[in-house]
Amino acid sequence: METGLEAFVALCRKSEIKVTPQRLEIYKEIISADNHPSAEYIYQNIRSRLPGISRDTVYRTLSSFQEWGLISQVPNLDEMIRFDPNTQPHHHFVCEKCRKLIDFSWSEFDSMAIPAKLNGIGTIHNRHVEIYGLCQECASKEQQ
Amino acid sequence: METGLEAFVALCRKSEIKVTPQRLEIYKEIISADNHPSAEYIYQNIRSRLPGISRDTVYRTLSSFQEWGLISQVPNLDEMIRFDPNTQPHHHFVCEKCRKLIDFSWSEFDSMAIPAKLNGIGTIHNRHVEIYGLCQECASKEQQ
DNA sequence: GTCGTTGCAAAAGTTTTGCACGTTA
DNA sequence: TAACGTGCAAAACTTTTGCAACGAC
């Protein structure tokens, strides 16, 4: 925890990023929360310590932290909900550029034993793979 | 296509669900679109054929279709973006009830060859597993 | 003092809800 | 005709943006 904060301040000094109370609190909240918080959750939790903070500071700071490689976004397809006429369990290839989704099956994965570390984690219902990359169309456009 | 539509009408008749022009168009759009469309995409595409249709009909119909098992939602953690202080590639266990996320690594999966079917699909950058279930806390509450 | 950051306010975009009217069976 | 479905309008909620004031270095 301490180490994380110190590393943050050191990185800022080195990278000419200004250290502000808001950034410190947001960073502290993310590394101490164990639930992969959302922007709104962070905002609500910080308000008691920094009463004047505004939502947009939280959003902008999180966006900056991502840019600087301090945090990452939990993989999520889109901000929009998308629908699938295939109601059977299956996996997805996701084009990072055009967001096209291609279904595929992977029986070898489906029948694979789950890591031993997950034994006491709870009840497992199903599993899903997402493979990210560029689809053929986008990959060929990229080369031009 | 035809078969899908006929099956839809048959299911409706059997289940005392009313067949309306809006429902038919929305269903047709989903099964013919190859891109796992969003509600907004479906709305925009149907408007030319059903000029009077409203957004909320599309949303409510999609919600009904899900309830009836005709379509599924593409797996997505939440409507909100969530952040992760762990910037290394890793996988997630997702509790379906409290939405808690637990990180885990799975080197056996990471080094597994990707299905041959995906060979010509494009450029692959990375892959991510999501395991869905109930965490220990929620599973024990469930039993009570 | 300079320039990056912040707060405020407003807006954009997705999704939900209440209510009166229309339509299906 | 009875019950369900739809359209309209408004609202809730997450996220983004423009601008003036503030604060870190």
C-alpha cells in the first residue's frame, strides 16, 4: 500500500505529472479496493475525504491513469449491450477496431480442468473466452 | 431465415405471446444481422421498414426475447466501466450475484493453441477468460 | 508565474418507466 | 372485448466536454 503510493509519487515526479490531493486519493482508493471499482464507486467513496471533488475529476483522472499505464480497464465489449441469437454457450473473437464479434466453439477449452487455485472460490456455472485482435478486414486496412 | 421466423411464430402461438409487426421485424433483424447488434443499431435499421416504431419498443422487446430464451446478451460485466490496478494480463472469476471480480492466472490456458478454425480470422493480440458463478459468500447465502 | 488540473454546468448517449391509446387473439 | 403491446414523453444514469478559476511546481 505504502509502497504503491510511493511508487505513484515517484512516477509522477519523474514524468512531470503533478501530484494533487485528488489524484492521491483516487489512486489510494483503487489499490486498496478489492472489487475492481467503477468511477462512480470511487467518487462516492472519496467524497467523505475530499468533500469538494467532482465527478469529472474522477473520470478524467482514471482516464489519465490508464494512459500512464497505472491501471487498466476491465475487459468489456462496449458501453452498449449487444444481443446474440445464439443462446448456446460459445466464445467470441472481438475485433478491437470495428468491434465485430465472431462466434466460435472450443471444446478443448470447455473440457479443460479449471486451475486448482479456484477450488474454494465458490460455485462455478460457466466459462467464456474472449480473443481480442483485428479482423481480416481491419488488419488489411491497417497495413496500407 | 424463414425457418427461424416460422419457429418464432410457432413459439408465440404456443406460449400465448402476441405476434406483432414490431416483434417480427426485431426478430428478423437479429437473426439476419451478423454483428451481434445493439438495441440502438436494431432500432435504426428497422426504422425504414417500420417508420413509427419507438426506441422503447425495441428495448422492451429485446428484454422479452431474452426472458423467453430466444436471444442472449453478449457477456458483459456491467453497464459501468470498472478499473483494475493489475495491469498484467490475467483472468477473472465473476460473481453473478454481487458482481465481485477475483483475478487469477492460468498459464495452462495462456499457452494453449488457439482452435484451428480461427486461423484465417485476422491478427490475434490477446485472450481473456471469464468464469461465471457464485462467490463463496453469495453461494452460502443462497443455501439459507 | 506558467501551465497543467480542477470544479461547475451543460450535454450526449443508453436505458427505464408511467400512462393513455391501439392492436392482437 | 379483454388483456397485452405500443408510442410518447420524461427521467435516470454513466460519461464527455467547454470554460474559467485554482494550485502544483
